[in-house]
Amino acid sequence: MHFKIPALLTFLVVFLGMESAMAIEEPRYDVRISQAPFELRHYAPLLIAETVVNGDMDTASSKGFRLIADFIFGNNLAPGAQQPAKIAMTAPVTMEPQSSKITMTSPVTVEPQSGNTALAEANQWRIHFVMPSQYSLANIPKPNNSAVSLRELPQKYMVVYRYTGFNTLAKVQEKTNETLAWAKQQSLQVIGTPQLSRYDPPWTLPLFRRNEIMVEVAAP
């Protein structure tokens, strides 16, 4: 398909307008250091829904997304009511590799064995969605599926590398290595497993996709 310039501009305006209209809630944070494409962010406490799934990065991402989407779209039970409730979608969807030797405590990401950042070796992942800020553990609907768990995360500092495009295993590994190198340059102590966060629906064009590699660091 060949677009004339005016037609292409019209398409982009309509597309961006649709994306804006679909704006959804994101976690609150403050930026403490900004050296594009890297940032050091301070995140407020979060409530997440998570699950642990097996497979390679793409398989696990799809499987984990379906499980948590099933929960927020109604496979749950609202407190004080014998009926399900829909929970608004938020962004991002986050995944991190997890060592099979580590038991899951509170889900919503995927963590490998301490110090393991070789994504190609991971065959178990923790996937999580951040829940809307109106909810706490006391008032959020509870999952009917035991594979999905709810967990509160404390405030934390995260080093973040933001980029666009599609994610391949090699690309995510490259961005992860660069993120860890930047944290080291800033004399920040890495205390968490690198995570991949994605903010956009699957039909988003590569140029407009927002991806982030995130890794927790000790308070500077």
C-alpha cells in the first residue's frame, strides 16, 4: 500500500487520536535522574495481580496475559458480593524471568535466580499487571483462579531504559545489559531482577510502541 503524504498524515492523526482516547492508568513515580533513554524513578507502593508461567518469552507472555486478563475481565468475586466485577485495564504489563528453584511468594513479574540475567536460559516467568489505584487488598475482587495472586509492592527505586519497536529475546537481552551498565555507571546497587514492561496493545505500530527494561536498585 502506498500513501500520499496528506493521506499518511491523516492516518497518523487518527491513529494517535485513537491511542490517546484509550489512555489508561499507569503507576505513579517521580524521576530522580534523567539521561535519555535512561531514568532513575521512585515508585509509590503498588498493588499487582500476578501469575507464574512456563515457556519461552513469547509463549509465557501470551499465557500470563490471558490468565490475568481473565481475572480482571470478570473471573473474580467482589468483596461483600456474590458476583464478579470488571477491573479497569492498566499499563504496563510486566514480565521477568524466574528460576525454577525459586518459589513464588507474591506474583506480578518474573524473577530468575539472583544474579541470572541470561534471558535465553529462562523457562519460567512471572507476569504481572498493576491494579488501578482505587483498589487495596481489602476492596479488590479476589481471583477465582488460584494461578493468579494479588500482592502489595512497597515503594521502590527503579532504573528504567525506554525504547520503541518489537521485542525479540536478543533485543531484550541487549537492552538489559545496557540498563545494568548504566546503573553501574551511576554507582547504583542493583537489588532486583531485570523486568520487561510493555505499555501498548498488540496492534500498535512499532514506531509508537513503548517498552521499558526496569531493574530495582537500592535507594541512592
